[in-house]
Amino acid sequence: MTRVAAIDCGTNSIRLLVADIHPETGELVDLDRRMTIVRLGQGVDRTGRLAPEALERTFAACREYAAVIAEHGAERIRFVATSASRDAENRDEFVRGVVDILGVEPEVITGDQEAAFSFTGATKELPGRDSYLVVDIGGGSTEFVVGDDRVRAARSVDIGCVRLTERHLVRDGEVLDPPTPAATAAVRADIEAALDLAEEAVPLREPRTLVGLAGSVTTVAAIALGLDTYDSERIHRSRIPYGRVKEITDHLLVATHAERAAIPVMHPGRVDVIGAGALVLLAIMERTGAQEVVVSEHDILDGIAWSAALDDESPQMSR
């Protein structure tokens, strides 16, 4: 058994998993799993830099996580940073802050590495010989991975709930309340262009099963399940049909900020970006013809934990 701490720092949130991993049995046992909305990617699409206030929010979360890691006595720590820190000119400032707090250097991974970690985390407990399309809808990017017992093809594209919201659903520094039809159409056009790009490398229509990851997907699932409070056990491995995804997405895109905030399972940090994230999921289902999405609470964070336990650079991807 190996006790590891995995940290996934994305555009919208930073997450921690402390787990015991048993490589011989293929078992991962959670000890602590938590998430903090930090909006590290605030303004990156526009300025190319990480904002000082975004960095401070992220460092505050890192200080909290350092205490949790010390309490559990993790033997290995792996910190992976994704889309926002790949894009930022001042990412060295981010790296120095993380090293000072946690004593490990954040690895700014490529889109392909991000996709491979996501695939491992999402599918390790699923039947091994099915064919999967795993989609990880993040704040700044979305990863598409096709595989069965291993990754066959992957592509990361720059569409995510934060990036699309900031690009099209903000006017004069304020989020449109609600979005206009023209703004929603502009989001949809960006998504369709990104799907065209992804499809150049990944056979999106071939796999039998669509697996959806990350907060936009799990939030849509929680709404579809009619949950009063967020319940990861009910959400994990739930199957949400296309019709419900469309109904929920259509509502989110015309709802006001107050109406979205009033949804019982809505995290405050997702209120303004959930419409764009849900639209990414809907567009993927329409492009692939998927009649349902299998929702996974296990994702890139679990893949990072496995890599830390096995001391791997990343899951291997066939070419």
C-alpha cells in the first residue's frame, strides 16, 4: 500500500485527493477528497497572465491542502497544473509560490498528458474491454480521449466553462444576466469549431460509451437526479439521458443568475459558468450521437494519484 496526495490545479478549481493505493489489487481508497473554487484562470484568455488575486486565492488553498497532507502523512505528493498555467506568461510566479508552500514543483502538463490521466482515473474501475470516449470539461480546456484498456487517441482543445464565459458571456466586466441568444450562439460556434479540431485526431463517433468528467458534468447530473444536496455516491456512475441534458442546458442558458444560484446543488463558484459548461456537454452528445452520458466522479485527480503511487510520468498512450 502507498499513501499518496494528488493535487489537480485547473482553470476554475484546485482539488486534493489523499488516498491509499494498492497496486496489486487495483484498489484506490479515499482518505480525503476536496475541492476549492479559486478561478486561477481569471482573465488569462484576455491578458495572458495570472491575476494577482487569482494567485493569492490559489496559494491560500495550497496552504490548507498542505495541512491536510501533513495530517495524513502522505508518502508521495504530485501536483499537476493544467490549462490556465500552461497559457500564462507569469507561470514562474505560480510555480515559486507552490514550491514555497508544498515543497513540490507543479508539473505544467501537456494536453495529451492531461487527457491520459483523465482516462486512467475515469475508466480504471469500469469494464476493461469496452470502448470509451472520455470527455473532461474543465474551466479552460476540454480533453477528449478514446480507448479501451488503454488510450488510443487524445486531443485537448481550448474550450472550457470559464474561457467560454469570459469570451462571450461577459459585457463591461459583468456576466450577462441572462445570456442573450446571440452570445449563446457565439459560444456554440466556438464549441463546434473545437469539436471539428478534436475530431481530426480523435474518432469521436466510434466508442460505444461516453464518459463525462468534472464539475460541469457532475452538476448537470446532480440536477438531473433531482438532488437537494450534492451526493457523490449517487452521481458517480449515474447515466443521464440526452433528453435530460438538453432540457437542463436549455434552462441554464436562459436562467438569470439568481435562478441558477437557487438550484440546491449549484456550487456558488459555478453559477456564472455552468451554462457554458453544460452546452459543451450537450454539443458533444449531439456530435457523437450519444444517447446518454455515464458520469464519473473519478477523473484526472485519480489518474494523478495512480501515477504518484506507481512513480509513473503519465499513463502511456498508443500512437
